[in-house]
Amino acid sequence: MNGPSRNTSSKNARHGGRSGPLDLVLALRERFGGGDRDRVAGKGRGRASFNLRNRLILVGGALGLCSIALVGRALDLQVISNDFYRQQGDARSLREIPIPTSRGMITDRNGEPLAVSTPVESIWANPQELLKNPGRIPQLAKALGVSPDALTRKLGQRADKEFVYLKRRINPDEAKRILAYKVPGVFSQREFRRFYPQGEAMAHILGFTNIDDRGQEGLELAFDDWLRGKAGAKRVIRDGAGRIVESVDLVTPAEPGRDLTLTIDRRIQYLASRELRATLERTGASSGSVVVLDIASGEVLAMANLPTYNPNALGLGNPDTHRNRAVTDVIEPGSTMKPLTVAAALEAGVITPHSTFDTNPGWMPNGRFRTTDHHNYGVLDTTGVITKSSNVGVSKIVARVPSQEYYEFLKRFGYGHKTESGFPGESSGVLAPPARWSGTTKQTMSYGYGLSATPLQIAQAYAALGNGGKLIAPTFVKGERHEPSQVLDPAIAGTIMRMMQTVTEPGGTATQAAILGYHVAGKTGTARKFNETGGYSRRYVSFFAGVVPVHNPRFSMVVVVNDPDPAKGYYGGFVSGPVFKNVMEGALRLMDVAPDDIDTWLAAQAEAEAKRVKANGGKPTGAVLPAATQASLPVSTGVVASPGGAR
């Protein structure tokens, strides 16, 4: 017993008197002879004795250092330097996506919607994910209504992208049907599409937007910044399949577009469009325009053009029909210039309303050409020149007006420059200065050749005559008012109005434009169209420009009909006069404008009653004047000497 104890004691003493797992391992090695063999072998090889304890300490220390390094790295990643790695993670899962916003609504002057934005869906895909599933592409192509080859090419061209539109602005039900196939990498997003309830009737005024809901024509373009608003943005987390898992935060709130109220009255606009279409069908004309202005404010109440297009189906129409002819197309204004020529002469003091002009024999020379009348009207006074629309008479009048004064006068009335309406693409027309006139220019200008203007410019000039000589720039926005400019003495403007009134009365050239119960001041025009060879063709433009009523004028209207069939009639009174009458009858009724010619109205009623009595066997029918009409009649029933100016 003493032997083992001594051995054990000596071993413990050798190892510093400590015991533990290491001593146990060494004891086991000695017991089973491993230690002796190792010592013998070591002595035989001349090597140092093997120290297991030190080796285990070394290994344990290394593992401890590794653990410390791992803990330190984790601490660095998660606490100290986590911004970079968070950014890297966010780049793979966090996305900033736009928040679509609706475009502002456009309404007419009475609040009726003319352009609204409706929610739609757009189908998009992640090409990288979709191309990993080529077997699903034919199915997706069929759902989209495209060929598989075309879809594959489209995806292949954007294989390095993560976003591509497949089909935009479609009905939400159709988008739901496409998504029901659950094709990997295919998603939808909300957008807005413009809808125009009035369709073709309002197309040229409003214009349209493109696929990104940006204004491209008309007032949609002119007021794009006002209507468009600002899209917002938000951050979301997407999963590996591209689905939104969570909305993180709102980056920028969406600002919807602002609404726009126009001066247009959709009822008058509809009348103008309808009557213009009927006239083009009746006369075989190729195109036409109508402009209606409120005289006192310059507000555009209606502006119709044909041919037109459907802004809700742009791909089906002819792009040539997109332009608004009333503001972009210039025409030689023909005889609508004669009242302005007479006004210029009255202002210059070279004639009076009672001056006479010998138009015999119905023509007069103009350089190498002739200025001719439709008939030989003989001797005419100043009013008669307008009533009969005498080219010879107005040529003799303009000869007395100095050229520079005549030029400046027409410029004051808006010819030769834009009306400042703000409509995109508006033309300024052509009014050359006297230095560029030839020997025949001044004479031909007096009856509407040698210069050009838009229908809107003509309507503006006639509105100035009806407004006591005050010119107001047209506007399309309700509440916007331009400062008037006094371009003509009110007395002269009133004189011209009374002269133009005779045009629609018996003996005038536009009796078809007369409106029962109202005095109408107007002027016809029939201009031959310029051809490519430098002369004038046998094609015509037919005009009527007028103001109603003469007492306290309310509306200025211009009708332009292009290329009427000569075989069906092409004179302005026959072609364009009825359009003026039918549209203005409706507008006067809709706007509750009191009649200013009650005597004629009563006479017509009496005549109609007499016919009814005769048809009824001599018995009275009991028809009476409606009380509402009686209340609206003016006290004075005669023709007022002055137009009254602005309301």
C-alpha cells in the first residue's frame, strides 16, 4: 500500500500538487503504459517529452480567441457598424414606390364634368424572375393578348432590369383575370386614366393626355401643371416574390391635381357641334368651325370643330383631326372685313354714314385684276355697301383711308397677333405692314383678301364692335378677366352695329341668320381659296360673323365652313347663316336673354294665330303670350340707336 501512495504523492508533487482532469488523463496514460512507452520511445528517438497539458491549453486558448472574435464581429455587425449592412439588406427587400395621384377634374361653367380621372390597373413584371419560368410565358402572353414570341423578346431585351410594363391602364377586372394565373414575377399597380364624358363634342377644347396622364393637346396641355398634381412616394418591404409585405413609412404625401372650371357651356357647345355637323352634311363641306364669345367678359362659351375625334379612343382616329381649327388654322376673312374697313374710314373722318358711292358698272380695276360685285348695285350709301356686301363700294371707301392708319386700325382689333387666350398652338394670322404691300394689297384687304386670321380673332373683333369698341382678350377659364382695351369710339361702334343689322333684315345678304324677337347684327363672307399655283381656285370658304342682340349685345359668334360643294350653294348667308341662327336661338333661350325686337315677334305670333284660326274654322284658339316671356320683354320696342356696350 505504501508503494502506490508514494508514487501518487510523487506524481502530485511533480505536477505542483494539483489534481484535475489533466492529472486524470496522465494517470490513465501511465496506468496503461502509454506514458512509459512514450518516454522510452522519446528517449530512443532523442526527442523532447510530450506535454499534453500545454497543448490542450493552447487549443483551448485558440478556441477562446475565436469565440471572442465571433462575438466581437457579431457586435460590430449588429450594433457598431450596422448602417452599411442594413443598407445592403434594404437594397434587397426595401423599395420606394410611387403613390399615384388623380388628375384634377375639368368642368364647364355650370359645374358639369368634362374630364375626369378614373382608377385603372397596369400589369408589370420582373423580367429576371419571369424568365426563370419560361414555360409560363405562353400562358401569360395569351392572357395579355400578345404573341409569346413578342413577349419573350420584350422580356429578353430587359433581362437585366427588375421592372417592365406588360399592359397599362386596363380595367381592374381584366387585371384581376390576368393575375389569377399566378405567373411568377407578374404584378399590378394602380394608375389613373382620363375619361371625357362629352366625347367628340368637346375634344378640340380639352385635348387629351398620354399614357402617363400628361396633357398633350388643348387645355389639358395648357394647364397640365395645374391639373396634374404631384405623385407621392412610400417605402415598402417586398418579399422574394416581389409582393409587398409591409409599408414602412410615407416619404412624400401625394397631392391630387386641382380642378379647373372653364367658361364653356356644354349645352351651347353641343348646339354648335350639332348644327355644324348638319351643315357639313347639307352642303357637302369638308370642315368647319364655330366660336361663341360672351361679349362683356371675353369668355369662350363654345368652340366646335369638324371633323373631330373621340378622345376616349385616340388610336381609332386620324391624327389630322386633333388640331383645333378655330385657333390654329388661318383663313382669309373675306367680306367679314368690310364692317371694320368702314369703321376705319369713319374714324379717319374720310366718310360719313350718309356718304354715297357709285359702284357702276359692278366692277372696278385693281392693277391687272378686277374687283367685282355679285350684281351691279349702282349708287350705294355707306350702310348699303355693308347691306349688299359691295366689293366695289368698300374698295372706294378704303382708298380714302391712309395706308398706315388702316394698318394700325386692324392691328388694334387683334389682327396680325395672337389673342392671348393661352390656347396651345394658337396662330397669329398674317397682317403685313404697308411697306410690304403691293399696289393691289390695300384694296383687296378691304374685302378680306391679302391678310389672314383665325376664327377666334374674327369673333374677338366682332365682340369689340358689340362691346362699344372695347377689345377683350378671350379666355377659357371661368373667373379670369383680361383688361379691356378701347380700340374704337363707342359712337362709331354703335353706328357699325346698326349698319350690320340691315344684313339680316329683308334685302340683306343673310336673312337666314335672322332670329325672331331679336335684332341681329352680322356680316356674311365668301372667300375663294388660295391654290398652289399662286392664284385663287374655285373652292370657297363661307363665313358668317354676328352679334346678338343689337340692344345690349350679349354674344359674338363666327361660323366658318370650308369647301362647301358649289353645286349645293357656297355663299356665306346660305351656308353659315342658318348655323348662327340655330345656335344663337338656343343660347339666347338657355341664358335667358330678353328679346329686343318684340314688334316683329308679336307680328309673327299674330300671323301664326291667324293661320291657326283659319285652320280651326274661324274659331280662336286662345293662344296667349307666356307670362314668363311677357315679364322678360323690354319696355322699349323700337330699334335702339346705341348698342349699349358691356352688360
